[in-house]
Amino acid sequence: MFKEYLQHDATGLAELIARGEISAAEALEAALARAAEVEPALAAICLPMQSLARARAQAPLAGPFAGVPFLLKDMGQDYAGVPSPSGSRALRQWLPPQHAEIVRRFLDAGFVIFGKTASPEFALKAETAPRIWPQPTRNPWDLARTPGGSSGGAAAAVAAGIVPAAGASDGGGSIRIPAAYCGLFGLRPSRGRVPSGPRQGEFWEGASSQHALTRSVRDSARILDAIAGAEAGAPFAIAPPARPWAEDILRPPGALRIGYSTQSPLGTPVHAQCVEAVLRAARLLESLGHRVEPAQPAIDGHALARSFVTMYFGQTAASIAQARRLTGAGEREFELETRILALLGRTLSAGEYVDEHARWNDYARALGQFHQTFDLYLTPTTAQPPNRIGELATPPLQRAAAQLVLALRAGRLLLKSGMVDTLVATSLQRVPFTQLSNLTGTPSMSVPLHWAPADAGGAELPFGVQFVARFGDEATLLRLAAQLEQAQPWAERRPPLGT
């Protein structure tokens, strides 16, 4: 057994394998042993692929991560012939006929894929407790709390040391939120930077981007180098970087002007430690020579939230329709909350949907104006620490009301009742900062710079800070992240689970 497995990031493991100090098979067995040790508590891996992985680890491998163990996300990262349920009972038996393009690129990079990580049904929640699996995924820093979502299984697996990096995606914060909750680095690339095909041209109208969750900045940069670029048939291709991101992180970011805010765009409460994380980051940035001042883009946070949930409703309705076409599943195969969201999506008119989608341009223009003055926008990644498992469960009375609404098909009544605004406030108040980047298509990242108890006598938890950059400017984010990582290293901070 390779005893030093937990000490290395993906780049470090790849170097050991390339030098022949360990084999791909030994690295895989170390990952499987770590999974066996912590998985009973975590429930991060929902679909094991051990036999496929062991066969691959014995074959000749090439690429920058040749032989490094890796996990895919159970959403948008199809592996041919392996179930791809997307957290839904309706798709539990569906086998994709071909690899997703991003999976092909992970394989071309040399990764040894040995499983898929849990995601909420259709990636719809910021916690990972889909009813398809027997138990919720838990946060290695505090097993009573969620690792976030929708890339919650990926984040839990990386934070617990099962793998140094894992596939992830972000349609409303689903890379950055789990990164913040689990003390990881999480980069959301620009719209169109990483392929979404061949099953889809874009996920969620282009709001969703695929990448990975990592412990180190260099892993994130090198993985992005391996997976970026449009594939044949993609709707568009954005300009490639001036140089590989793995080279860019070796360059200093220069003196940046950074605007920051700790206020929720919804006017809802922000936890004191989330505020403290930003203030500490601001002081660190100033010590590194950056200019930091309070500022925020001129965007109506409530209007942006409405635009986001309109897309969310419509995409949920489409996801259910697509799943039923693939499998013939009945309506009750989907979770109750998913069915309510889909009802709202079916109730919206095409004109209402398009009108809200057109507003995305307003937010992009306002953020573009902000970036005329500021290189980056700094906020908390989340407004609250990770919720406790079961804390957000729908109460029985509300579940009964939802069943009645579904039976009566009263979607229009629900839309007119004002309950949607309540739904927006309750569903996004914990995570109101991340959707801006999704609707504007801009790159953003969560950086783990602060740890503290969320409550008196509680476990120490990570609190991430978010940076948003101009469209296409992952380079500035990664250069700054590398500087912050050097100034205040985080990779050696490990959760108490199994250490």
C-alpha cells in the first residue's frame, strides 16, 4: 500500500507515477482503500466502477495525469455503458451509449476513473441528499452537515482524501458552494470554455460550466488545460488563453483593483463568519499589494434571482420530459420538490421564459461596467455555513399542500400567489452570491481562506470567498489564487474524518 497517498495532489501523484516510483495500480488501490475507510460515513460515491478502473490501471496510459485516480460527477459526465441517473430514480437504469466529451478528455488526460459521485436530483439543490440513494452525502468537516451541492459527492470525496480531484459542474454555484463548504479550491470556467456535448450544446442555457474540484490551484489549472476548448458541433468557441493556465499560475497577478461586498443581493442575513472571511481576505489582498475597496455592480439582486429561478423551473420541466422519453418513467419516480418545480416550468409561457432570459444581458452589461473599474469582484461564496442534514427537509404540511397543487395542476395559481417569491427567498438566501456568474457567463472561483466554528462549541468549518472576473479571464483568477495559496496555504488543512 502506498502510504503517502493523502500527501499528494493530482500533479504530485502524476509525477510519482511518471518517474516509476509508484504504479497506476498502486495509486488506484490506495484510493480504493481510502474510500473503504471513509465511505461508510460519507456516502460520496454513488456508482463504483472498480473493475473498469483496475483494467485501465494495468493498461499503458498517457497524458498529464496518467494513472491518477479520479471520480466523475453523476450529472452531465456520462460514461458509456455505466448508469447515469443524475440523482433520479427515473434514470437509475439508463445507460448512455457514448462518453460525454468532457469524460473523453478526462480519459485522454490519463485519469483512472473508478466511480461516480452523488448529486441531488438533476443538480437542483445546494445539498446532496437524493432519494435514489440510501443515505445523504455528508461533509467530512462535520458529518452532521451537508457538503453542499450539486457537486456535493465530489467535494466530500476530495476533502476526505479519496481523490485529489473530482469532476464537477456549476449551474448556480455547484462547484463554488461545495468548495466553500469543504475547504477546497473551486473554479467555475467561462460559458463555453469546457464542452457540454454531445448530448447537449449547452447546459441550462449556458449557465452551467463543467470542470473539477481540487485541493491545489495547480491541479485546477492543469485540468482546465486538458479539458478546455470547443468540440465539433459546439454552439460557439471562445478565445483560447494566451498561454497554458499551468504556465500562467507561475506569473504574478500584478496589482489588482478589487471591489468587495458582504451584503446579500437579496437583503437576507449573512453569517458573521462569512463576512469575516471576506474582511480577512481583503486584508490579505492589501498586504499583497492589491487595492481593495467596497463596491458592487449595479444589479437588482431580486430581479436576477427571478431570472435564475425562471430558468430553473423551465429546465426542471425539460429534464423530467427528457427522462420520461428515455425511460418511460412515471411522474412519481421523481422527487416531490422536483415535480413542483417542473409544474411551475410547464406553467410559464414561452414568452415569459424568453423575457426573463433576455434580462441576462442586463446583468452581463452591468457587471461589464463594474469591470471597467475593477479587475475582480469579491464576496462571500455563501451567506450561511452548510446546513445540517435534514434541516431543509420540506415539512409534512407543505408536502401535503404540494401534493394537492400537483393533483389540481394549479401551477398558474401558485405563480400568482406570491409563493414563488417566497420560494426564491428561502431557496437562495443561503447561497445568494453565486448565480451572478452563471447568468453572466463569467468565470469565478471559491478560495478557502478562513476556518472557524459556525456556532458556539461547534466543529471548525471552512468559509470560502468568491472572486468573479471578466468573461474569458480565468488567467487572472488562477494567478491570484496561486498567490493566495502561497501566502496562506490551505492544502494541508484536513478534516478530522479518518486522519
